[in-house]
Amino acid sequence: MDSHSGDIPSIHVLGVRVHMLQIAGTLEIMESWIEERDKCRCVVATGMHGVMEARRDPQFKNIVNSADLFVPDGMSLVWVARRRGFPLR
């Protein structure tokens, strides 16, 4: 898997970009970043609560959307992903 977050499939949930990754893919990307040692990275792992907080607070939304990786953590985001054609487990 490519280590650049722009190449990772993502969806937008209430204006928040969520990458469509499972644990194995997330670890693969993070390991490649560690090997590259090119810059610091920001990874967000949250569920629908984080998305709702981002919707309420525009500054927090900017922070979340600027993360290198947003990993869905929780069944509600998995269900949204599945409805949009991504078979996350």
C-alpha cells in the first residue's frame, strides 16, 4: 500500500474525511512512515463522536481534516463505509 494519505480511499462523513482502512492497512502505512523518517505525522482514530465534535467546532474540524490519516474507530463509521461500498470489518 502506498504511504501517502492522498492515495488512500476515503469518504466524507458530515464534512470530515475518513480513510477507508482496516488495522492491517493502517499498520502498514505507519510502518512505512517510520521507515521513511521524512516528517512527523498526525493520525486520528475516533468514531462518530469525533465526527460530531468536528461538525460542531470548525477549528477542530480543520485539525481533523488536516491529519495525515483518519482511521475509523467504531461500528457507526464502519456501517457508513459499508453503505458506501467499502467492506470494512
